[in-house]
Amino acid sequence: MDAQLGDRAVELLTALLKIDTTNPPGRERPAAELLARHLASAGVEPSVLESAPGRANVVARLKGTGERPPLLLTAHLDVVPADPSRWTHPPFAAEVHDGYLWGRGAIDMKNFAAMAVAVVERLAREKTPLRRDVIFAGVADEEAGCDYGSRWLVDQHPELVRAECALGEVGGFSLHLFGRTFYPIQVAQKGILWMKATARAEPGHGSMPDPRSAVAELSRAIARLSDEPLPWHRSEPTVRFLKALAAHLPAPVAALLPRLADPRVGRFLLRHAVRDPLQQRQFTALLSNTVSPTVLRAGSKINVIPGEATVELDGRTLPGSGPAELLRELRARLGPLVDVELLRSDDPVTSDPGHPLFAHLSRTITAHDPTGVPVPYIIPGFTDALAFAKLGTQFYGFAPVRFDPAHKIAFGRLYHGNDERIPVDGLRWGTTVLHDAVKGWCQ
Ligand SMILES: [Zn+2]
């Protein structure tokens, strides 16, 4: 492990965590400027580009010979809100306790911004001869849908960020299952279909309840949607992920995992073989299109039965499925009395697990952890990949961090959770892995 490089990532992350970039409102400018200053002093000229007042993106390019196409390293600089009263240590103080650096963004994903800038600085200072340009993009607004960050960059300055391949969130972390250590490398993410559903009926007086009111109809529709997952799909990236895990797990689990994707028995198996409700939800999200009811609105006066009730619906589509199919599945649940309006849609993003970069990332991981098993991974959420994919970029979720299995920290709960933190040693380790991966790929 390269101690100096690791220290540098810890230093940069500490500084970034102390800058509150909670989105909304974002205000990523100070974080973008901090990274820009460090990149400039390493001789990599940065551009700080504002998409709106205070909403800054930083892009810098370490030039190679151009014999081969560029590699993009990308991290969003905004974070989701943190309620200090629910944290063990303050979320914007970057304190170290028990070997962990605490703070909102420690995992999602200022860690990768710090690691990537440390790597770019190092390659620049060492004057490593590169055949590919290495581009760093620290972007705004991922947590609110990417409009002021990656989407804006891709629309307004595509020439700055166009690359053959990109590395970013989510993946590369150690995942401990049944005594084995896996390193999921993300090659797929679900698409987005945001919608608004509305029920309409006669308004009336609150003294005379109406079982067919808009509120009642919408409530029943939401209950139907929530009681039963949408139909199962055998999505290729999910099947690949489950098979890759199964190949290294003990017999009973190995036999079970790939069968979860079988539309005939998968749901039954999941219900009976996986007991943890969170795990059930995680698997369900990889095995079906999903729709979460989120924002409910109806009525404005306590004694008036409103004539309209609406719910905003966060829909997610699997690779291989799409908006039309999800809409069909959703309408079957909601019934004929509820209208559905589309608000926003983005396709699922998939990258080629057969690309030489995937094999290179896998080799780099196992060189640093010979017991680790890299696996191609799909996430139910979205990332900036959905914007960069529009430029034809193959996106891999690869922000390596090693967790100590003895600490039993559920990685998934750190994302947007209270007490977000990163193991300092795991961050150092990951920075060395990232360095070797980037250098090996680009030189
Ligand atoms: Zn993130």
C-alpha cells in the first residue's frame, strides 16, 4: 500500500467533508474550488463551470499522448441532508473515531472525489507517460437528479467529458457473504420513470363519508401497489450478478441464488428463504420493475372531501424492460380510476462486462486482495452514469474501499444513512487500488 497516496486521499476527503454541500440547495462551488486549487498546483489546469449560481462543476484533464481514448473519473460533490441529532458524531466535522472518518459524503461519494484527485495529482507529479487522457469531473446535483451537474456538462460541454470509459460510484467496495469477500463492480443500473397518479371523484361534505372519494380510491390503489411486487423479470445483468456470486458460495445458497431470478419460483423462494426484510427489498428491486409511492397530496380543508388526490410515483425499470412495460404493470395495479401522467424518464444504463477494462479492474482488485472475488454488479438506483452514457461512455461503478468484516457494517445502510463513515485504512487501500487501476489502464 502506498502510504503517502493514502494520506493524501484522507487529507482531501477530510477537507471535502467539512464543506456542507447538502442538496438542496447544493452550493457545491467551495468543494469544486478546493479540488480545482489542488489540481492546479499539481499542474493539471482545471475549469470550474457554473450551471447556476453556486452550482459549480470542476473538470480537469491530465493529457496523455492520445494514442488511446480517454478515461473519465467522476464523482458528485453534493450530498443528501443529514440530521445532526441522529448522528453519533457531527456530520460535517470530519472526525476520526475508531478508525473511521465520519461525515456525510464519506461513502456517497466525496471519498471517490478525494481518491481520484489524489491519483491524478500523483500521476501528474510523477510525469507518468500516459497513452490516454485521464479526465476528472467533480459534478454538482447528482442527489437531485443531475440537472445542474452531469446532465448539464454532457449537454453544454460534451467535449470536456467525452470518454470511452468512466469510473465512478457504486461499486468496488468489499462485500462479505458467507465467509467470502466479493468486490461488486457495477455494470448496470436501473432506469427511472417518475410519474404522477391522480384519482378524481365528486367532492363533498366531510360530515357524510364517501367510500368512493378520490382519497379512498387512491388509497386503495396505493395499497394494491404496495402489497404485491410488480411481475418478476429475468434481467440479464441481475442473472449474471447472482450467478457470479453463486459460483463462490456454499452449495445450498449457490443453488438458490440464480433461481431467485426464475419468474415461476423466484418470488416464492425469496419470501421463504430470505428472512431479512431489507434483503428481500434489495432482491425484489433487482428482479422486478418497482414503483414507490412518495409524495401524497389531497384536500385543503378538514370538512371538505376533496375531488382530487394525487401521488407522485418513483418508478424504476430493469435493463431489458422499459417505460411501456412498467406502465402496463402499474396500470394493472392501480386500476381504471387512477390516471397516470409521466414526469420524467431515463433508460436503464448497461456497460459491457466483456470490455477489457472490466477484466483489468478485476485483476487490479485481486492483486491487492488475492482472496477477493470481483463480480459484475447491478444497482437499483441511478448515478451520473445516466448522463455520461448519452455520450456512449461505458460506465463502471468502481470506488474501491475495503471494510473489515469483523466490524459488520452494512455498506448499503451507509448510503444516505445516519452515521455515514469510511474506514481510514480501507480508504487508503482503495486509493492505491484506484491508482494502480488508472495507471495500468492509461499508460
Ligand atoms: Zn452518490
